[in-house]
Amino acid sequence: MANIDEEWPLAVLFFPPIAFMRAIILLLRFGGSTIAFGSDLSNSLILMFCTGSVFLVIGPYLHAVLPGQQGTGIVSHPLFCCSKRWWAKSCGRLKVEPSGRAITASLLTPPGGDDDEEHGLVYHEDPDVAQERERVSHTAPSNVPILINSLRKVYQGGYSSTAKVAVDNFCLVVDPGETFGMLGSNGAGKTTVLSCLAGNIEPTAGEAFIGGYSTATELDYVYKLLGVCPQFDVVHTDLTVETHLQFYARCKGVSPERLAAEVMITANKVGLSGDAFGTPAGELSGGMRRRLSLGIALLGNAPVVLLDEPTTGLDPDTRRSIWDIIHAERVNAGRSMIITSHNLEEVDVLCSRIGIMTHGRLQCVGTPQHLKDRFGGGFRLGITLHEKSHAARVDAFVKESLTARATRTSLINTSVMYNLPREHVSLADVFARMEDAHHNHLVQFWEVSQTSLEEVFIRVVENDETQDD
Ligand SMILES: Nc1ncnc2c1ncn2[C@@H]1O[C@H](COP(=O)(O)OP(=O)(O)OP(=O)(O)O)[C@@H](O)[C@H]1O
Ligand SMILES: [Mg+2]
């Protein structure tokens, strides 16, 4: 290493940390007396300024054009700064109107494209899903709050795993004021769809629009319309509830004059305006953190809200109060929402339409009643026997008096369950015959109910597994 008093080679001063260290040493040792042009001190300062300026440009450029891990973040074209649009936007001269273009039918291909055909796989698309795809093709993105067109996401595998198709040709339109429920088994691709909508990850193919703005190219505008409650709470343990709400409200463009009122209204909405208001997030219970995440999503009157499993892990009481909040937001504020959940009662209560996903594909879509009619087996008849040994007699009674098509779905101790196909029974007959059986002491208790969403879900998932086999 060169002596501290000798001049250092110019090349090493190109490294800003070395130039900085050299400049500090010289300043401490000789003060400003060595600053003459061409001296080591002036060279260090000039080179620090030049390299710093270059890094200031290269850093944001690489951030914009390189994807994060597994394609997270939206990646710009390498020549993005050559476009007129970028310069106009950077100079604040661009006023973007919603893209508003109708989607061309050629973009819309049913799942299982050429790849699957090559591998001998034939995918039969559900008629309702095909109709939704058709609807997407005729809808201008600016006319609806959420439009997803042929979305596909493939996660590239690491050294030890192969690429994973997480979402495959997913199409959906959400109408104004609609709450859409997205169901699916673990790993079905729900979070991936929401992450593409929120601009957290870049889709491999397809496009998505929020309020007519593309989530790929108009993310700045998308953020102003969007509230997101992620599956896992993202809170800063040292910040209080109040500070969280203030911070996110400012990020969403709430003006300083309205800030305090907006924060208080939101804290009230999610039940965090009491003692919890000044408590650091690290000291909140899991349910309270979930409320905080929900509050952050609802801040700033975002017209579109994405809620990823908003009530997972909550006690029944808290869960119901969150249902009330979500319901009120739809009815009073007219927000459009997508909710994912594993709680089928939740989507049945909150959502006007439901879609069930498996293996990244939408398997069925429609109102809860429509799905129950299409995929449910009809009615469920539950009977409590006086003794388990009466099961055979009751079996014969149900088949002879109600319908020969009745199928016994379970027999546990004295409790037996039948499935009655809707088209082969009349409810009036079932009531009359079962009342007779009760009076004749053949059965102890009985009940009849409609197929639940849970049965629909299990049937749809099982159907998909059989198709795959
Ligand atoms: N960063 C990632 N890298 C690789 N694969 C991923 C990544 N994130 C998700 N996946 C895979 O993509 C598929 C879909 O995952 P996703 O989280 O969207 O499912 P999900 O329906 O939200 O499941 P859950 O109900 O468990 O939350 C899964 O098979 C998952 O393993
Ligand atoms: Mg998920």
C-alpha cells in the first residue's frame, strides 16, 4: 500500500469508498490546504461526485429493468427511458386516461393451449368459465373496476425443482360494487392472482386492469384506486396503530388537513380506536393485527379492495365483526372487492359471486345459488335413529317412500345422512313422509337442508383431480 503522504494511483480513486476514505484522511491530516487542482484531495472529491452521479442513474435503472426474486416486481423494458410517454410522465405533462380498450378475441385462448395439446392433455372448460372468458372479450377495461384477461404466471424452478404454473389463463370481470369470492385448495393460485393485480409480481402472460389502468404499465394510477390486505400481515412492530394509519393514509394521497379525521374514522371502523390506537403493532394480538391490515386496505376510500384470507386465524367473534365491516363497505361505500378464503360460510355470506380455482385454473364461477344448483346433489336429509340397528329399515323406507335414487352419504352411530336428487323428490312429499315416520317412531329426529357450498367445493376439487388422473 502506498504511503499515506504519497499520491495514490488515480484508478483506485474511482471506487467511491476508497475516494471517500482518502479525502477524509487528507482533510484530517492537512485540512483544506491540499485542495489545489490536481492534488489527491481534489481528485478524490471530483471522482466521488462523478461516480456518485453515475450510480444515481444506474441504480434506479437496474431497479426498473431487473426482476426481483421469482419475477417479483414489475419489470420495465430496457429502453423504457427512450419512450416519449416516459419523458412526458417524468416531466408531469402526462395525464393518463384509463386505457379503455376492448380486448381482442385473439388474445383470449382457453386454458391448456399448445403445450398441453402437445403433451396429449385435453382440457374441458366449464361453460360458465367459458362465458366469463367471452365476457372479458367484450368488456372495455375502463367500464369495470377489475378485469383480468388470460392471466398466466409461471414460477421458474431453482436448481432442484421444475417450473411451476401457478396461474393458467385466468379470466375474470368484477362489476362495480360486487364482492367476488375466490375459493381454492392450498396452492391453487389465489394469492398469485391477487399479487399480479396488486403489481407485486409480474405475470408471465396476460394482463390485468384496475379501473381501466394496466397493472403492468400504469401502476402509479392503480395504487391510487387499490387497497390490499395481504395474506400475511405486513406491519412494523415498533410503529403504533395510529402511526401505521397516518403513514399509509399519506401514501394514498390523503391531504394533511383530512389526515387526522381519516385515521380516526378508519380506526373506528376496524375497532382499533380504543387502547389499541396508541399501541405498537408488535404488542397487538393476531386478530388486532389482522384488523390493522384490513384498516390499511380500507384507508383513503379506495374503490377497489383485495382481501387475501382476511379472517384466517381469527376467533368466531372477531371474524363476524370483520364480516360486518366488509359488508358495510360494500353496501355503504359501493367498493368492489375480491376476497379469498378457506371459510366457505364467509364467502357464502359476503360474496355475490364465487369462483373456485384448482391448479391455477378457474373451474367454475357463478352466484352461490347457481353453484349449489349446478354442482350440489340436491337436498341433504339428516336422520337421527332410535337405535343404530334401525338403519336398514330406515334405508328401505327412504328408498321406497322418497326416491329410489336416494344415496346414503354417511352413517355414524345413530346419525345417518342421505343425498336426495332435486329432480326426483318434492319437498312437500319429503316433509309429509318424514313426519309420518317420526310419528310412527321409525326415526327420532330429522332435518332437510340444501346442499352446502362445502359440498360444492369438494365436488369441484374432486372432479378436477379425476380429470387430471
Ligand atoms: N415465490 C414462489 N416461488 C415458487 N413457487 C411459488 C412461489 N409463490 C407461490 N408458488 C407456488 O405457486 C402455487 C400457487 O401459490 P399461491 O400462494 O398463489 O396459492 P394459494 O391458492 O394462495 O394457496 P393458499 O390457500 O395456501 O394461500 C403454489 O404451488 C406455490 O407453491
Ligand atoms: Mg394464498
